Amino acid sequence: MKPKRTKVVAPPAPPDIAASDRDALIAAYKARVITAWKRDAERGYRLSITGRPDDYVEVAKLAKYLEKLAGSA
């Protein structure tokens, strides 16, 4: 009997993060405005904020959203 071969499927490539978005996210993290972020291909960015449920922000609206968060912190 021959062993069965399984097809190896590569996981989907992670979505790209623009350099300006990455810089803005790092600055917000260092300022303790957000605690974590993750790029979601369908929804944009998932931002974790202490004491609140995660927020999903569209890529085009990220800069304004981070400015608003920094202003209220």
C-alpha cells in the first residue's frame, strides 16, 4: 500500500500595511492610545483599546480615527 499524499496549501498572504499607517499605529501604541492592532483584509484595521471592545476602522479613515482617540485621551 502506498501512503496517501496530502496537498500542502499555503496560508493566504497577510494584507500589506502602508508605511504611513504603520508609523501612525506605532506612534499611537507608544502614546498608549491603543494597546494592539491587526490588519484585517475585509474590514481594515482592528484596534484594541483598554477597557473597550475592539474597533474596526477602514483603512482610509485610520488617521482621523487615531487623531480623535489621541484628543480624547
